[in-house]
Amino acid sequence: MHTHEPLKPQSSSSKFQGLNLSAPKMSIIAEAPGYFQVFSDGCVKRFAPEIAPASQESSGGYKSKDVILDPSKPITGRIFLPDIPGSCTSLPVLVYFHGGGFCIGSTTWLGYHHFLGDFSAASQSIVLSIDYRLAPEHRLPIAYDDCYSSLEWLCSQVTSEPWFKLADLSRVFLSGDSAGGNIVHQVAIRAMRNKALHVKIKGLLMIHPYFGSEERTDRERADGAAGDVAMNDMFWRLSIPDWSNRDYFGCNFEKQVVSEAEWREFPAVVVYVAGLDFLKERGVMYAEFLQRKGVKKLKLVEAERESHVFHVFYPESEATRLLQRQMSEFMKDN
């Protein structure tokens, strides 16, 4: 995850390993300024940007509500439902995973709320956005487990949740930005392998996906890249299992075992990259990897003058509106 300017802070903290945030002489051992701090006693303090409440009153062509997927973990989500014409008989479903280097982020953040609500209205689709558990308290593969479980929850709710009344589970799409794009890849593989899962994944829409490896890319070795490299290394260090490195299968997609037959079954994929994004190179590499593996339907789309996750920071910009139109077209074509 490549971070931006600090956001308006609303702090929260959590503890793991039974340690105390108020312990004396604690020091910060990892930090993304304006986003979160990890302390030497194991505690995490996060600074959230402005939060958007859900509203079941229609505004801007959609309404939204929060749901609990699993109270024991917990895993929560937010449903966005477009204003539906009376003649409508079914709607596709987009399941969305937010970014944040696996360590920060929420579907309740103002930027995500507006982007996904507007997309629901523009695409005439039901959006289910997932708040999975975060690292370092919950290291990978927990985020993958939580997000995959959202598909199982969707199946279990489609006959009982009124907002899913028109949900077409034969037209389900997975999308996410940054770490969420990484999650899309993992959830798609699990869904493809579970023949008992009663959803049909028609396509993957990956926005500025977050991948890595022990081997540095040309851009990561370039002069002036040290700050971005250090920040990305920190997020990976905090999110992958303690015993692993950046060649962990969740970080380095080339290390995951997927058969040729499975690649032939892979859904349609569109990879969105941004020209000013430090992670653009990784996104292009991922698309080229899928091409070598024989994925049948594959597109790479670049927003040349935009930066990492611009749609979250500028949800009403013309570039974001274009991205929403491109995503809508991809869903209609698949």
C-alpha cells in the first residue's frame, strides 16, 4: 500500500498478546503517519478518516445498511442497494474488499461509502462491502478466510435478507483496491475450487492490486524509491505470517500452486492501474502473469495521470466517474 497525506484523525486502539497500551516507556516500532502506529508492547492505534453512516433512506440513487456477517470474529459489511425500476427482475452482485495494506481501512470510510454507493447506482448492482479483520492482530491468511466467508454468508442470506431479493447469484463479481485487489485473487481461487458454493463468479475487477516479492522490481530499485519500498515492506512485515517473507503465496502470486486446468476456469479479469502509482509495475506484472497462464478474458486499463486508490480520496472526480463507467461496462460484458 502506497499511502497519501494524513487524514482527519479519529483514533482507536487495540491490544494483542495481552499487553497494555498504558505500559511505561513503550516505543513506536511501525508507523504510517496519519493512519496507524504499532507499539513495542504489541498494541495498535489506528487513525480513521471521516466515517459515513449507512442510511436506509434513498439518496443519490441508492440506500445502504450495515450487516453482521459473523459476530464471533467479528466480520461486518455494508450493503448498497440501487433505486430499482419496477420492471427489474434481477441485479448482479459486486462483493468489494477495501484496501489498506491489510492493516487499515473500512467500508465505513467516507471515500469508500461514496464510491461504492455511486457505483451501485451507476451499474444497477447490489454491492456488499466487507470489513474483514486487520493485521497485525490478525495476520494473513485471516483476511482471505474472512472475505471468502462473505460469499458463504451471501448464499445463506439470499432468501432471507430483503435487500437481496433481486440478487442474481449467477452473476457475482469480486472487486477491491490495493490489498483488496490482492484479496480478490485469493477469494476467486477458493471459490473456483469449492464446487458446492452456490455462486457463479463472473468476473474480477482489481483496482491497483497490492502484490510483492523478495526480488525487487526495476521501479523498486530506482533512485528515490526508498521511502515507498520501506513503507510497503512494513505493511508486508506486519501482515504476512511471522515465519514467512515476501515470497509468501499471498504476497508473491507466482508462488501459489494453481493447476493448468484451474487457470482455464479462471473468471474474466480486468486489472486497473494508475500511471502515478508506485504499485503500477506490480499490477502490470500480475496481468502479464495471468496472460501467460492462459486466462481467457483479460484486460489491463490505465488511468495515466492518477495516483494510488484515487477513487477513495477523490470519489467525485471525473477520473473516478470514468472508472465507475469502465467497471459497469465490464460487468455488462460478462
